[in-house]
Amino acid sequence: MRRKGEKVVKSRAEWRRQGQVRKIKIVMTVILVIICFSVAAAALLAWLQVRHLFAPPAGAPSSGAVSSQSGELPVYDNSFSLLLVNYAKPLDPGYRPELEQCENVRVDSRIAPALTKMMEQAKTDGCPLTLAGGYVDAETQNKLYQAEVERLVAQGRLSRVRAENQAQSTVGKGGYNENQTGLAVTFSAGAGQKDFASTRQYHWLSENSVYYGFVLRFPKNSESVTGMSSNPAHFRYVGTDNALKMREFSMCLEEYVSYLAEQSGG
């Protein structure tokens, strides 16, 4: 009888231990599910935050729409969009932009849709842009250049040769300046704003201009490549696809044109 009783007691203890093990397994499973769910939720939240940082701003074309731009913005061949003019590469004397009045300046009519759309969106976003400069013919450009040379010489600190070199890097000679292309514009934040780089308008353009095909033409630390001093207010149309790639590669126009030539074996 004793042995039999002992056997019954032992079976019940074993049953209790097995029940406790099952409970522990259930609790551990629940904890594991909660941990997995928390990790997945955190990963989703992080992804949404990163996606928000790199997403195009409201009102700007998406990267996919930009490539085709069907019904949005016109697309042009690179022979037009990437026309390069600088101190070492003069504009073809036979080049004639198709000029159109845009506010108080003239630009090539082919960039007017993108420029107008960009300025409308900037205004909607609370960063209204004012056009301070556009197309300048070669004769007028030369007058501006000569006037700057005379101003620098009159200050008495520079020789004429040094004054000419400095004027070329800030104003530029006629025919050696992209103002003659009609593809470049200079912006202003309005009266009283001297340092454009510190304005909301500049920061808006830095973030959004590429979606409309415009890039900062003379960025900092590119003076040795562009031959021009940095100018935060001067933007150039290159086409949306090119603008997005130039920002991705951190290239100025000279570097990007050279890069494409190397890629094509030209």
C-alpha cells in the first residue's frame, strides 16, 4: 500500500512540474511575441522617418514623375540643358536664345514653365522669390565687366591686370558668361536682404530647385572649377534628371559635363 501511495504522490508532483513548465513556455512565448512586435514597430517608425526626410516636398514632382514629366514640365536634349559657357569656353557667336519676359527679366522661353512653376510653389510655401537677373546680351555684359574693372582700379589696390582677373570671376566678360544663354537667373529675397545665403528663400531653393530642373550654378569650394566666385543667388536650368544627379554626385556643371563625357567615351 505504501509503495502504491508513493507512486500516486510522485505522479501528481510530476504533473505539477509539467504544468509549471507549460506556463513558463506560454509566458516566454508571449514575451517573445511582444518583443518581436515592438522591434517591428520601431523599424517601421524609423523607416517612415527616413522616408519623410528624403521624400520630395509637397507640390514638387516625384522622382518618378520627374523622369518622364509627361504633362508636367517639358524635357529637352542635353545639348540645350547642359550648354556650358565659362571663362575657358565661350558661347557660340551664332547662339540665339528664344527669349520671353518673366516678371521683370528675360529668360529663354523653354525654361519659363519650370521657372514659373518653381516660383509659384515657393510662394505657396511661404518663401516668395523675386527675380533680380536673367538674360544679358554680350554687349551689355561687356559694359558691366568694364565698369567693374574700372571700379576695382579706382580703389587703388589692384593693378588693371589683377582687376580684370577679379572682374572675370565675379561679373564675367560678354560671350564668356552664361547670362547670355538665357538659362540662368539670379534671385532676391526682397529689399533689404543682402546676404541671400541666410534667407529662407535660399534654403528653400537648396532643397527644392532640383525638382524643377535648377541647380546652384556657382557653389562654394568649386571656384577653381567654375572660374567664378560662389554666388548663392545664381541658379541655372539643367533639366530635372540632370539636376537630381548633380545633387546626388555633389557636382557642379563643369564636373557633371566632364563626367558624362567620360561615361560616353567622348
